[in-house]
Amino acid sequence: MNLFDFLNEHQIGYLRLDHPPVFTCEEARELVPDFDGAETKNLFVKDKKGRHHFLVVVGSDKNVDLKALSKQLGTSSLSLASSDRLKKYLDLEPGSVTVLGLFNDKENAVQIIVDTDLWQASALGCHPLINTSTLVIPRADLARFIEATGHELKVMTLPQLVESEPEPAT
């Protein structure tokens, strides 16, 4: 079964927007048609020993403090997972990381964490396993999708990385 068959079988509503390939949030802002809903950023991270994997979903303008998040989750230091791990666990390529990748995680090895601020949006933009389309999915339907894949949604306030202010010129 492919992703779209799965979405249709589980009555997950979506609006499909096709566009040129996008690899960054900046490119998405330029190339993805405007839509009603929140733009997302997806981070596939692992703990220090590689035993735990997390898909962290935030608004496109938020930078997550991974050090603070690892403390919040009670895990050893978090870092971005390699492209090999991304392929192994979610069957995705870099630039196509998406919550919809949970469709490929048949072993439920990845924990999904969505930022509280993002989860307030009425709909979220998600790549359908490739970065040449965006699906705009209502929040309630996305919650049903996550449940239908056998994953447990964890919504929490994720720590923002605070950029240090430049030293004043003397």
C-alpha cells in the first residue's frame, strides 16, 4: 500500500500542492504555494548511543535547543541522525523529512514529538515522503494519521535555541 492509499483508507483529508523540489524552509517559503495552515520543520534526531530516535516537528521559524530537549526527555545528548538512519527508520532522503514518514516506520522505532505552539494550527503542511509536494492536513486528521500508524503523539513545549546577542562595538 502506498501513502495516498493509506490516507484515503483512513479518511485522512488533505490538499495537495505540487512544486519544485525544496530542501530548506527558506526554499519552501519561496516555492510552495501559499496555504492556510502552518509551515513545519522536521528534525530526525537520535540519542547519544543511537538507541532512541525522535521525529521532532516544529514551526518553520523555530530553532530547537537539542541540549535542553535531551534534558527535557531524560535522554543522553541528542543530535541529528545520519542520512543512513533516516533511510533505515523512515525510508526518507535528506530534504524530505516529514511526519508522514511514520507511515514507513512499521517497527514503531521512532517517537513523534510535536511542538505545542505548532499543534495550535488548524492545519499543517507536510511532504508526502518526497519534497516536490506538500500536503496540507487538518490537525485532527494528522492526529488520526499518527494513531493509524501505531505511533503515540507527544505534544510538548519544545525549548527554543536562543541565539547569543553580538557583543556591542567599543
